[in-house]
Amino acid sequence: MKRRHLLRLAALTSVAALSPPLRTAHGHSAARVVVVGAGFAGSACALFLRRFSPDIHVTLIDPDVRYVTCPMSNEVLTGVRTLNSIVVDHQGVRRAGVHFAQGRVIAIDRVARQVTLESGGSIGFDRLVLALGIRFLTEKIAGYDELAAQRMPHAWQAGEQTQRLAVQFQQMEQGGVVAISVPPGLYRCPPAPYERASLMAYYLSQRNPRAKILIFDSNNHFPKQDLFTAAWQELYPGMIEWIAPGQGGGVLGVDSSAMTLRTSSGAHRVSVANIIPQQAPGKLAADAGLATDHGWCPIEPLTFQSTLQRDVHVIGDACIADDMPKSASSAVSQAQQCASAIAALVAGRNVPAPALNSVCYSALTPDRAIRMPGSYKLRDGRIASQGAAAGEAPAGEAERWYRRIRERAFAG
């Protein structure tokens, strides 16, 4: 550790408390890796770093002491499971030797190699990993302000919004209409809106069979559209209607007081509106110069190091990972490769070639799901899909996958 870093740490009590100088068993200064964001990507990366290189001092920073998983949150909307069943804490990473610091990072100083917290403290690093997740570009939909988000919840950040949408949906009048709007461009978990429609239809078929679900889609196609469409025709005939952009699928504006959506085909009054806004990485990515004009963070696929800022790695939903979807399983796979790369770089070894993978499960009913696997290799400098066949999964497979990925990402 350089002398100027030691002086800065001594001058700032908060830094000394949060990022103490460590020594390895061989007497050398331990490398300090700071991971910002304790969702699937960040928490998993911290755990993998401890596994691959126990000498590295790992600090995980997040403003929240618990995390609510987006996987399985659609089941909360329909009462299949409780919100508490998808809540995890950070005790597992603590037990693994990761230092957890509760706080919000508001700035990155790459010259001084430290992050600044909203509280005023700072934490030093030798390498920085950002797992920032997403933010919502609510301004892209006219009228979708803070109040509208309460009346027309997105429920795309699991937690309070999930509970709010669940109450509105489950208390909807008989014969009512549910609208789900799907944003254009890249967004978290591409199959999830269609899983949401499926589970809502399952609930309504039991309790409100005259109700209808309208999917207002800003995209001409969606993942595994043939499998979803066939299942809807079999399980919920006439209940789910998918509206493509050319038929007025893109939502241009909302009037939350009148529960009305405006599209190119006119105004649509509904009983429940689930408005999913366009998305981009957390604001810190843009503030730190890690995002390009299209809003996402480009990375080197071997190390997940930013192509715009050296010694900063970006994983999970915030990064551009070519063919990999923005999903929990992708995030954990990226976290493993990133941690492996950092451990190799710190030790002066060659970075191993990645073996990236993902799998998404989209429930059709509480007992049936579509399995969407993927494997990826580096090809011509990008992360390229190797191709994998999707199909229906046996009952219980999605639940077993969820338990495994929670264990991998949170150690509990």
C-alpha cells in the first residue's frame, strides 16, 4: 500500500474503520477490492473473491441491510409465495469473511482510489467492482411521475412495489382489465413480463374468469414467444392479449388519476396498470463516466473491466454483456468470471478463459415453467451465445434452481 494512501486513511477516521490496512500471511499488503451493490452480482462476486483469493480484503457496500430478489417475485403478486420468502440478508457474506459496509456510494475518485459515501466517509480500493443494477427512466413516459408509480406500480424492483401491485391486482373488480406495459430496449429479465402475465392469468382463471390481461409491448418480438403463446392458448384461452408496437403496443403516456394509458391507437382505460419503464444502469455509472451514449456500461468480456475506466469492473444488469440476458443467473456467472479475473490479475497470473452461462425459468402456472438455458464463449472479442434449446421444465425444477442460486450468491 502506498504511503499517500496510508496518510489519507489515517486522516479519515471513517476510512480507517471501514478499510483497514491488512497484511497477508507473507507480510505483503493485501489487495483491497471494493464491490458496490449487494444484489446477485455484487454479493456473488464478493463470495467468489474470498474463495479464489483469501488474501484479498473484500468490502461489499450497499445502502440496504436486506435484499429482495426479483426472481420469484411474480409469485408474490399472485399469492403463491410471501414477500418474506424472497428476502435475503448479508449474514452469509459476513460469515465468509467479507466486510459489509452499509452506505450509498455517491462518487468514485480513481486517482485517489477511493469511493465516497453519502454519509461523508470514504473507502479505499485497489480494484473496484460495480454491480449497480438498474434505474428507471420514468421521464420517457409522459405523466409517469412519483404519484403515478404508486397508482400504476412497476414492481420491477422487488419489495414495496411488489406488495402494492399485489394488493391492486388481487382486489380488482370482477371482469376488470389488467395492463402490463413492456419497455423498449434493454431491460432486466426479458421474459419476466410474460411470466407475470401467465401467473396473473392463472390467478384470474380461478377467481375472476371474466377478467382480461393486455400486454402493451414496445417490442416486435419477445423471448420464447412461440412457447408462451402456445401455453396461453392451452391454459388461458382468450384471457391474454399481446399488442405489438404496430397495433399500439408502445405506451406513450399515462393518466394515473383516470387509470388510462395512451398509445398510438388511442386511450385505454384499465382497472390495474403495471407500467414497466425503460431502464439504464444506476446513476453512479453515468456520473463516473462508465456508460456510453446508449446508457449501458461497455466491458472487456474476459475480465469485465470497463473499457472506459481502468481498474473498474462492471457486472450484472449494468454492463453490456453482448448475448447474455440481464438476469440473476447471468449476474452470478459474470461475478464468478470477474472474481476469477481479479484474483489472477492481483497474483500476476493469466486470466482464465470464461465459461459463462445462464438459465431463466418463467412460470406458466405454479407447477409449470419454461426453461431457457444459455452458454456463452468469447468469439471475435464478444460474448457469443452457443445456443441452447428451451422447453418446459419438470415441476419443482425452478424452485430448486432458485434455492441453488440464492446459496451461490448470498451463502444462505
